[in-house]
Amino acid sequence: RGRARAELAATGLADLAERKPSALSGGQAQRVSIARALAIDPDLLLLDEPFAALDVSVTPAVRSLLRERLERANQTALIVTHDLLDVVALADTVALVEGGRIVAHGPVDELCAAPPTHFMAEFVGLNLMHGQAVETDVVDLGGGLRLSGIGEVSAGSPARATFPPNAVSLHRHEVGGSPRNALPVVVRDLESQGAVVSVALEVETGGAGVGAGVGLGSGGSGTAGLSAGAQRLRAHVTPAAIAELNLLPGDRVVASIKASQVALYPVHQKS
């Protein structure tokens, strides 16, 4: 009883110790489940979306409790989650599951910095593009489109590039200035996210429209014959920029990304 009351107090439910389970809210019942799991000192703690039913005002405290317990007891936990904060706050290693299969696994920092799939990239809030390295700092996306960035990849080997959505600016025509990548894209969707608008974009696969003849990185020649298939990215821009460009789905524009904001990584081939 003493241990049970201590765990209820740790999850903020000491005053509900005498309450019947049927009188608990969903969030309270969730916290009781966590308290019950901690009370038996399990060898393996299984947590399936442990904070899904909790109020946002309660979640940080319960997450901190779990982190402290896992660290103090050097306990192993298997956590299923769709929340990036759970991953970075609680996990040492990530296993990425898609279609019922583990498609990647490794240290949290590595997978978040260099996401191996588009799902993982979206999960951590990055754009991900695939291609083949033609120089140590240039990736060929196909059809002459090239992306310059920071990193070191091996010429002739598969490579990936990541960059944040707020590193992307949109223009009706290609712009100059500091070293930039210029991608001819089609606007697929616009979604308001408070102070910014998230613009879903698709790299042009043909030579028509504003993208025709746009060079990329170290001298791509245009969009004709893009062999890598339609690659997608997102731009986070201000509502004022959307209004100035009069941007609508279906419009062809140029996505400009500074090379200094593009990270390049090799793709390790499976044996």
C-alpha cells in the first residue's frame, strides 16, 4: 500500500487513491496505469502511446517522471510513439517501423539528424531528397538537377540531402546572391500553421513552365528527363510572401535553398 500510494503521488493522483476506477477520467486512468507499471519494478517497461490521453498541462510532469525513473534505475523501456518529444526526451535508440517492418534503427541523434526515410524526415521536421553524389558536396537528383550542400559524400555513391522547411524560399523566377540551389517546383497544397504557411511542393519532372532551364547547385541544365521521379519538399513561408506571390495550388515556382543550410549524408547500402 505504501508503494502504491507513493506511485500515485508521483503521478499526481494521491488525492484520488480512494476513488473507484469507473469514476476516473481517461487521463487519470492513464496515469494510474503508468503508476501501476512503475510500482512492480519490471525488467522491461512497455509503453504504448503513454501520454496520448493526458492533458497537455500534465504531460510534461509525467514525461519527466518516466525519464527520471528510467535513468535512475537504468531500466529498459520499449516506447511506441508518434511524438518526437517522447523520442528525444526518453529514448537512446530508435527503431523506425513502416508497413509492419523495421526499416531503420540507430541512435536517436543520428536518425534525427540524417533521417533515412521521408516519414522520418517529416517526423523530425526536415525535407529529405535522394540522389547520387557527383562531387563530395554535390548530389545529382536526376535529369541534370543538382543539389549542393555541407557534408562529404563519395562521388558515384547514393546520397541524401536534408534541410528544414524554413530554409526554403519561393520565387516566380530564379534569384541570385549567395550560393543557392534552385529547384523548379509545382505547388501542391497550402496549409496555414499560425504565423507561417506550410507549402507542399513537388519537383518538376518535365521541362515546361517556370522551371524550364533552371540550373541547380554547380550547374544543372534544366528539368527535362528527370529520372529520379517526383521528389517532394515543404517550404514554411509567411502569409505576406504567399500574398505577394499570389500563390495557388498548381502554380510553378522556383524553390531556393542556401547551400549552407543543406546537409548531405551518404546512404549506407545493406549487405
